[in-house]
Amino acid sequence: MGVWIRRLIIIVCIIVLIPNIVSFFSGMTNGLPENIENKVNNGDAVLIDLDKKVNLEGDDILFKHLVLAPEETSLILEVHKEENGWSFPESALELKDDKGNSYPVTSSSSSGETWGQYTVVHYEPLAANVETIEIKFEWFDRMFQT
């Protein structure tokens, strides 16, 4: 009888964990948000793959994409945290171009995943003829530039 109870408990635990397992694997394949993907597919926006990784005191920030659209510029990144307990402050990311123009954050969104945080930061649209973009982060004693 004890064997059947143990097996029943294991089966119930597996059934309860199914949503977490699905969420874990679907979170590993985060693509573009649907509205941005539609703009890119329609030709209304340009997608630039970045794949630039920055290590910030043990936490990895992976800059995935920059999306240029007439109404906004979007930066898509992932934050893989070594230690839990802090949220990455998107507003601390400053976007500058090679001409010295600074682009303020207009909005941002992020979602927590089992591996960290998936973030989309929207900025004002870039000026014409921009060749180089610099991302600067400064938050208390944490800082980087890429």
C-alpha cells in the first residue's frame, strides 16, 4: 500500500509542476515581442542583432536586439542574475549616438523568468545618419559602457 501512495504523490507532484516546466522552456526561447516582430516583418522597422554580453558584478547582461522604427528605438536585453533579490533598473540605461545626442527612455517593460529578467526598453527615435550607438549604465556604484 505504501508503494502506491508514494507513486501517487510523485504523479501529483509532476502534474503540479507541469506549468513550471513549460514556462521554463518557453522562457528560454524568448524572441521578439509580437508587436515589434510585426513591425519588422512588415518592413516598418529595422532589426539589428547585437549579441553583446556585459558582466556586471557577476550578473550577465545580454544585449540581444536594437529595433529602429520611425516612432521609437527599442533595446531588447536579458539580465541573467547570479544573486536574486534585485531588479535591473532599465531607466539607468542611457542611449547616446556618435554625434553626442542622448535619447531618453520613453517606456520599458520586463518580465521575470526562472533564469533572470527579459527586458524591452523604448527610447525616442534615433536621429538620421547615426553610425554608432553607445549604451551607458550608471546605478549607484555599478557602471559600464558598451
